[in-house]
Amino acid sequence: MKITNGIDSTGGLERPGSDQARAKPAAGAAGTAAAPDTIRISELSNQLASIESRFVTDGAFDASRVETIKTAMREGRFTVNPEAVADKLLESVRELLRKPS
């Protein structure tokens, strides 16, 4: 008795050697050209790329500082100043409230 989960784990992709794969002629076999591959990038992806490039050019991201903090956290030397965190949080909220929607 064969047990299957009943779910197509290939996500609609053809497995090599399957009946579907054998039914389709290979590209160029009957004088047909393969369709060109196309890539579409979502608007969200474009926005993320824009944000990333701004971080790099603005210097808002300091990789050495991040490594220093990560090392301090690993070694148990990192301390959080709750007053400073609260002040920065309130400052960012005030800034967001000032900006027009």
C-alpha cells in the first residue's frame, strides 16, 4: 500500500521524467524557439532597493558599529539605557506627527 500526502509538493512544476514533461516537445525539437525568460520585480522590491541605497549613501548604516554592538551583546557587555530609548521613541513619534500624510 502506497501512502501519499495528497499535496502536490512540486508547486505545479513538472518533475523530470513525468508524463507532463514527456508530453511537451523539447525547445527547438520541432523548429520552435524557446520563449524568452522574463523577470518582473514588484513595486515593494523597488521600494526596498531604494531604501537600501539611501542607507548606503546617507551613511545611516554603520557596519562597524553594528558589529561592535553584536559582539558586546554576545559577551554580555551590552546595556540598554531605557531613558535614551524612550527619548528617541518620543522624538520619532513627534516627527511622524509633524509630517503631512
